[in-house]
Amino acid sequence: MELQNSVCLLLNLIVFTSAREPSSPICSRYDYEERLLERVLRNELALETTLNDILKTNAKVVDALKQLEDGKAKVDSTLAVMEKKQIEIESTLSDFVNNASHTINATLASNVGAMVKAASDIKDNATVTLQRLVNQVNILKGMYTNNVYTI
């Protein structure tokens, strides 16, 4: 029994020593922590690089937005100036049309009045001339009638 116990103890000792992991640098605790620390540092550097890229992109976007806002302000002010000019032009055009219409109407009225007077004068002259012609014809008829009988 003692032999059995000794053999059992020997076997346990062999199993225990062979079951224990060997101390290799691949699996050592310090090697694992060193690789983990390297990975954390690489990730931190990658995150810093990404953060710097994001900050640069953010600055560009903010600058572009500022330029857009400045452009929008310029467009708004230009649009306001154009609207004022349009109102002035419409007012000037309305005044011009009203003045031109008034001038044309006044000129037309005076010309129509002059034409009516001229037509009336022509009619009166034509009537006087017609009366003279009738008198002349009557005189000629009288002379012709007198001469026909006398011949």
C-alpha cells in the first residue's frame, strides 16, 4: 500500500508539473500586458489622429459655413438694393407714362381743336367760294342768254 501511495504520489507530482504551463515569453503575464499596452497605445495614437482629422474637417466646415453666411448676407443686401431700384424704376416709369399720356392727350386735344377750326374754316371758305362760283355762273348765264338773243 505504501508502494501504491508512492506511485500515486509520483504520478500526481508528474501530472502536476506537466499540467502547469511553461513559462514562455509568449504566454507570460508581462508579455501579455506589454502587448496589451502596445495595442492600447496604437489605438490611442489612431484615435488622436482621427480626432485631429475630425477637428481639421470641423474647422473647414465651420469656415465654409461662415463663407456661406457671408455670401447669403451679400445676396440679401443685393436683393434689397435691387428691390429698391425696381420700386424706383416702376415709380419713374409710372410717372413717365402718366406725363406722356397727359402730354399726348393735351397735344391731341389742341390738335383736334385746331383741326376742327381748320375744317370749319375750310367749310366756310368752300361755302364762300361756292357762292362766288354760283354768282359767276349766274352772271355768265345772264351774259350768254343776253348774247344769244342779241345775235
